[in-house]
Amino acid sequence: MQFIVRFEVRQPANVSNAELVAIWRREADAAMAAVEAGAVKHLWKVSGQRVVFAIVEVESHADLDRALGGLPIFRELGAGVSTEALPIYDYSTFAEDLHGGVHGG
């Protein structure tokens, strides 16, 4: 299953800039390892914001939850990170279904 995941990082009042950068460095190492392992297919940072988008491929919804819960940024910032995960699939499949009558018509 593939998901597009939006991460938004907010700096808690009790976390200094230096601490936030150190946490984000550990997260970057974990993220790049996930890319190398193939679990993260694409990864983007939004310019000028503390927002990251990822295309993640896992076996199940539960595996996504486990993977996100194990990330350094979640473990270290807790409520300072929010996510939105949307299940996705290739548009070409949708297009084929449209031509096959799956979606009415």
C-alpha cells in the first residue's frame, strides 16, 4: 500500500533551536535510510516551511502507524509533529477503471 504523508513540525516552547536542529538531523538520517531501504519512495521538503511530504510504501495501515511511531522526530518531539496520511494508488489504474465502466457511466 502506498500513502502520501504530510509531516508538519512545530517547535515546542521548551525546545531550543539547537535541540530542534539536532532532532531533525537524526530524523533526516532515518528518512534517508528509509529511502535507501525502499520504504520511502519519494521525499520532499516544502520551501520556507517546516513541512515534509513523503510517499511511503508499507504492507498495511498498521505498518504505517508503526513506522511513523518509530521515527526519531515523533519520539523526541511528540505533539510537536502532526501528520496526515492518505492512501493513494497509481492514476493509470483509475483511468483504466473509468474506461472499463467501474465508476458508472
